[in-house]
Amino acid sequence: MNLEKSQLDLLSSLLQSSVNTSKDIAEISGQDKTTVTLIAVGLTLAVTGFLRSMNV
């Protein structure tokens, strides 16, 4: 993958937002924070990868 610094910054920001959102969801739902975080980050990476492949 050929990513520029600005793209890496955006990806980092997206992943951090995903982690923060998943922690809030876990708090509200009462589910395990680790499980919710792994699912949210996994979905974020899957969607990001799919969108990146469509943009090639």
C-alpha cells in the first residue's frame, strides 16, 4: 500500500474515532469493551479497505 502522510493521519484519526465510539457503545449496552472495540475497528478497516480498492 502506498499511503501518504496525510492519508495515514486520516486513517489514524478514523481508527481513534472508531475506538472512542465503540467504548461509548460498550458503556451504553453493557457489553465487553474489548469485543465491541475489536468488532468496530475490524468493520472500520474492512470498509476503509473496500473503499480504497474501489478508488484505485
